[in-house]
Amino acid sequence: MLIVNGENISDVAVNVKLKDEWNNGAGVFTFEYPTYKTKMYPNGCVVTFQDGKDNVFYGYLFSAGQDNKKYQCTCYDQRRYFKSSNSIMRPVGTLTDFLSTVASSCGNRIRLGMVDNTAVKLGKYLFDNKTHLDMVYQSIQDNLVANGYWYALRDNFGALDLRDIVDLRLPLVVGDGSLATEFDYKKSIDDDTYNYIKIAKDDADKGIRYTYVAEDSANIKKWGKLMFYDKISAGLNDQQLALMARQVLKLKNRETQTLKFNNCIGDNRVMGGSGIKVVVAEAGLNLWAVVSSVTHSYSKSKHLMDLELKFVW
């Protein structure tokens, strides 16, 4: 059921699609309908979509156009309002607390849902002229470096959730004889792989720059030296900075692996950040993956989805 501005256009809507990504902006919901059937709806109005009993999308119309045959509509969930820029000081505190601070700056259409208690304290940091999304995503990354936990900021039918991705694993298997067959698998050291980590911090009073290094000599010999450098301003001591270098090495000292499936049997539970078990004997895969991007396509008789997966565990 597709409701636009309080009106049901389910019978005339075509090319209905929803794209959702893991920590990469708002969900995008698009659809078309014939011009002779009804009218153009105003930008900013509420749009909801349900597939059977499943609540799939709750958001707002941001773009409406037409040609001589049809209207085309593009809608986003509430994360779209996090694209505005601002300057906010993140105090010492948790990712959970900071999400509430950022959300309060994004207007009255933001509604927090299930927000996990992230526990670990993040350092003080000034976000100057950054988008609210960048503030939250960097804080998610800072939290990852601090304790190794991956989180997903996702919209759950109008409720903004922050969830540990371990808790987002679904009882689904994709691959050999399940949901999909054709695949595109890639292993790379070109995207986000580093085996030499250098973390720097300036002491303005002494006029000295301190550096902290963590490296994997075996992988340097195998792949060559792939260096990651970061100069930070957070108020961390020597022990914390050295720990940070080791933690970044732990996260990035590996090949990145990606896997794509097209035209899978659709499942409305699959969103960016969802965990799916992958079994592809031909590629030697039998492990959990995270959905980095999913595009759901709906027609009167069929629901398909295209998947892009990452391996982070």
C-alpha cells in the first residue's frame, strides 16, 4: 500500500524502488504513476509504503516531476534532514548521547527509536561546518576505533535507530540454492587496506609533534607498505594514542571483500547494516556479511532485491 499525502495510489504506482545503504545517507524511495490518473503531490508531504503486512518506508517527498505520460517522485527518510551543515562541539561522552544532541538540531521531523547504549566515552571534538550526518558517521567510526563495535544508523519506518550490527543479523542464507545464484566477488587491497598506521598529535605548548606507529611487517613484505596517517586533536594520553594506532591496524590490516547479488528474491527485513549468512562454495565463502547496499524493486507480482555485501567480522 502506497500512501502519498494521505491518498492511496497503490493501484496506479509503478517502478516502485527503495535503496538503503549502511551509514551512507538517507534511504531513497522512488516511484512513478500516470499523469491522467491523479495529480502531482506537494514536496514535503508524508509518503508511506507497506508491502503486505510489512512496514517498508516512511518518509517525505523531496522531488516531483513529470513528462507527458507520468509523474516521477523521489522521497527520503528522516536521515535526509541530517544533510544540513552546522558547527557542534562533541563533549566527552558516548555516541548514544551525541546522537541525541545532533538529532535535536535537525528539526521536528526527527524521531529517535531504538538507540543502543554504546557505553564507551568518546573524546572531545569540534565539528566545524560539517553535515550532521558526517558528525554522526565520524563518531560511529571513532567508537569503532575505541572498542571494535560496528554500529548502523538506520530508519525503521519513521524511527531512527542506532544498532550494533551483530544484533541485526537475519535468519537468511544467500548463495548456493538460496535466494540467489549469480554473484560477483572481489578481494582487494586497493580500497581500505593499511598495514602501517601512524597517529600524530601536536603539543602546541612545547611545539612538538608526537607520533605513534603500529605495523604488520609480514603484510608489508607481502603487499608493500600501505600507510594510514591521521593527526588528531582529541585529548588522549600517550597510552590511549598507542592503543588507537593498534586498534586501527587491527581494523584495516586485511583485504577488503565485497560480494554482489542481483535479482535476489526480496525480503523486506533486509536493510543497510543487516547481517546475512553467505554460502558460495565456488568462492570458498561460508560466513556472515553485512549489507552495505540493498535496492528493493516492487511490482504487482514480484519483489526482487540487489545486494552489495561487505565482510567485516
